[in-house]
Amino acid sequence: GRAEIPPAGVLVRLLGWVLWMIAGIVMAFGYFTLQPNEARVLILFGSYKGTVRKSGFHWANPFYARRLGKAIGKVALQKISLRAHNFNSDKLKVNDKRGNPVEIAAVIVWRVEDTAQAAFDVENYESYVEVQSEAAIRSIASAYAYDHGEEQEVTLRGGGDEVALELKKELGHRLAKAGVAVDEARLTHLAYAPEIASAMLRRQQAEAVIAAREKIVLGAVSM
């Protein structure tokens, strides 16, 4: 016999049920979780829609892009860490203010402050931090003498906090474009380059001997 054709109402209900199932599956892809100090950038069809910073379980439009592509790396998810990061530079060989070759290295504590800038204003914000940090260290090293500066002149070896502050300012200016804030910057290594280290050591020893003799003479005259 002929197969019975389901009534139109049954077909409509079946179609509606299928559509609801598909919609439910699609909506389920909108759920995501964030850990403390973690953010997610929301992008809809190439347009930036905002950033979620609150930790916990969230739901957003499932059509928000789940990857940023070349913005922060081909395999990088939209989640961006807001935690503090340490960058330890390599030992860089730089000429100081007087042209003496020195070796210098620093540690930089940084964190993402503006997620939109970090995601879209630079190709890869982590690589950007590394390159610009090394450039800033070189700039600071060439702006000061290693030691034995003129009267009241700040030097790399004796400047301490003042040199660190200038390095932090330089880094802040360079990294602002990537939405990165610098919490701390400190020199971790400072020495003359090996080719002049022995000569500089002999000079320091000679100066120490002269200073000691001057103090002895001054003491004798005072007596």
C-alpha cells in the first residue's frame, strides 16, 4: 500500500525540534571560563566588542571569534593573561657614555594593562616586550658612564635607584603602544667587557692606592 504522509503539523513540530536542537548546540559554544587575572577579548566578524576581565563562568555570543589569528599568534586563544611577567634580558654588550664597552642585563616586571592594544596594536605583544626592553636597556647604558663620572654625575655602577627609575620610564614609554605597564625594572648584571676588564681593574687599583696615600697625607698634615 501507499506510505502515509505525516500531517503538516507533525512536520512543522519535527522541524522546530531539530532547529531548537541545533540552536542549543550552537549556544553551548558560547560558554567559557576565566581564571583570576585572565581576560578574554571578544571579536565579532572582525570587530572588537570588548573584554571580559571577571573570573568565573561566562556566556557570550557563540559567534565571537575564538582565535585572534595573527594578532597574537596563530594558535593563541583570545584569553590574555593579566598576571605579572618577568623578562630577564640576555647580557648585552653596549658602549657606555664614554665609549667603553660594557656588559649589561636587567630584569623587567611587566603586565598587560590594555587588552585591546595588546591584541591589535602590535603583531605579538610578548615578542614586542622582549625587543623593546633590550632596546631600552641599550639606550640607558649609552646615556651613562660606567663609573668615574664627573662631580655629582650619576653612573651605571653608582646610580642604583636613579638608573632603575630612568629605565622604567624608558620602558613605559616604549611599551605603552602594546598596552603593557612596567611594574619594576632593575639591572641584574653590570661589568666591563672582557677585552678591557683587566685594564680597568688595574686602573681601579691604582686609583685606590692614590686615594689611600692622599688620606694618609691628609691625616698627617691634620696632626
